[in-house]
Amino acid sequence: MGLLKSFFTNCANPKGRMGRLMLCFMNFGHAPLTNWGLDIVDFQDEWTMLDIGCGGGATLKRLLKRSNGSRVYGIDISEESVAKARKVNDALLGKRVFVTQGSAEKLPYDDGLFDLVTAVETVYFWPSLPDCLQEVHRVLKPGGSFAIMVEVLEADSKWTDLCEGMTAYTPEQLKDLLDEAGFIQTGIHRKKPSYATILGVKP
Ligand SMILES: C[S@@+](CC[C@H](N)C(=O)[O-])C[C@H]1O[C@@H](n2cnc3c(N)ncnc32)[C@H](O)[C@@H]1O
């Protein structure tokens, strides 16, 4: 595998030194997309929230700031991501921040636990996305929201060539999948040049 390809494969599952570098880069590089996407959400105090594919944990910090007295949970398949997310949130770890290694396919949480679930730049890597969306639906409270944030991709873009196991979804495809999974009030928000947030609510 070429060096560039090996580096970008760390987007899907950060590992080792290159993975740690990628996590630092993503914590800063994904800030504009994440902050814009979170502005669309009508946050309330004391929410319980989950960030799936939490990477280096910057989104967990951002979520905490938007809801006073909240608790945030992060989950990621990568051991390296979990370690970094714990380190970045160490002051509140085990108190208001909880980070677990695991997959979107089988979320280790009770039904109806979360007011908000987020997924930033990660759904491209989830196996069997419809099954994962059922899991998100299961762990949300009735009236809870799911926010997917992505940079709009072309199916044959350089990213899908560079990142092994990546599937490019258009925002329209993601909205359709949310509709099929039983979400309501689904909608697509866009910001130039390439940002999209796809929202759905559990009835
Ligand atoms: C491109 S990174 C984005 C990380 C973070 N959300 C951010 O915005 O910086 C994608 C993350 O999704 C994680 N991931 C990939 N497949 C996953 C799965 N099936 N379940 C949970 N996390 C997954 C990867 O390990 C990686 O940390």
C-alpha cells in the first residue's frame, strides 16, 4: 500500500503513529463542519448525547459546551481513537464524559437513552448502514434527534480511492436511508463549499 493510501486508511480506523497524527489533524480539521452542523441543533440543558465514530474526542467537548449539565458518550471502533478521546476529555472522564470502544452496528446502550446522536465524517465507514441506523433509532429517546455531518462526496472521488472500505453517500441518499429507518422530519442542510448536515427525529 502506498504511503498516502496507508495514511488515509487511518480515516477509517486510526492505528499506530499515523493514526494518532490523523486524529490530531481531524480534531482541528473537522471543527468548521462540526460547529456549523451543531448550530442547526436546538440544544437543551441536561441532555444525554452520543457521538458515534468519535475519533479524537473534539466533538464530545463541543457537545458538552452546548448543553449545561449534559452527559456525553463517545464510541469508536479504533483503540487509538478511544485513547485520544479519553485523553482530550480527561478532566470530565467518568463524570460527564464516557468513551467506549465498539461499533455503530451494535451499540452497547439501553433503548431510548439519548436526546441527540451525532456522527461526524464517519458514516462512510459503517458496515451495513441501514442496520446501523436502526441501532441509532433504538438508542434515541422519542423526540430525540440524529445529526449526520459529512463533506459531500462524489462516488468516484479521490477520497474513496484513497480510503479503503469507504462508501460515498450523497446527502439525498442519507436522507432516504433515514426515512427508511423510520426517522421523521428528515432534512438536508448545506453550506458551501461542500458541507452537509442530514437531520432526522425519532417519532
Ligand atoms: C474520519 S474519522 C472522524 C472522527 C471524528 N468524528 C471527527 O470528526 O474528527 C472516522 C472515525 O469513525 C470511526 N469508525 C469507523 N467505522 C466505525 C464503526 N463501524 N463504528 C464506530 N466508529 C467507526 C473510525 O475509527 C474513525 O475514528
